[in-house]
Amino acid sequence: MGIFKKRLTVNEAINAAHTSENAIIIDCRAKEDYQKGHVAGTKNIPLDKITEDRILRRFPDKEKSFYIIGSYSYRSEKAVKAFKKLGYKNAIFGGYMEEHHGILVK
């Protein structure tokens, strides 16, 4: 096993979430960027809006898998760390929207 863990691409994260019964895709980009185009079925929680109160209220089940996608500007790695700090062990980096190949909704 290598020292570097393979990171998911945004398309791999979307496929993983859509084939799981217990997964949610979180898009941590700013609301304006999300509204310009996003993956169908994602929940938009901008990086600066990830607070303990807001997250615990919206997602009380900490056992769900959360695939967190972002952009080069809105770093999903920071959102993953924030979710993990709140006790969501299954928060997973889900890639960057700039690398997405597929249909977006507005």
C-alpha cells in the first residue's frame, strides 16, 4: 500500500453517492456558484455556513455518508474537516466541480 490515498474525482463521488442508500452529496460552493449549475440532488451548504447548529439540525444521522464536493475556490477539504470535527465520520472528499463531466441543473 502506498503512502498516498487515492482521492475520488467528482464523478466518482457522484456515482458512489447515487448507488448508496445512505449517502448525501453536499456542494460547499457559494450559493451564487451553486445556482449557476450543480449536480442534481445535491444539498448546497456553503463553506462559510457550515456551523454546528445548522449541520446537526439538517443532518441528525451522523452515520450517513457525506460526499462533499466543492471547487478550487471553495475547498471541499475544509468542509470535510468541519463535518468530521462535528462527529460525522463518513465525510468524504468528493472532488471539484471544475473537473465534473456531465449534466448540471440550475
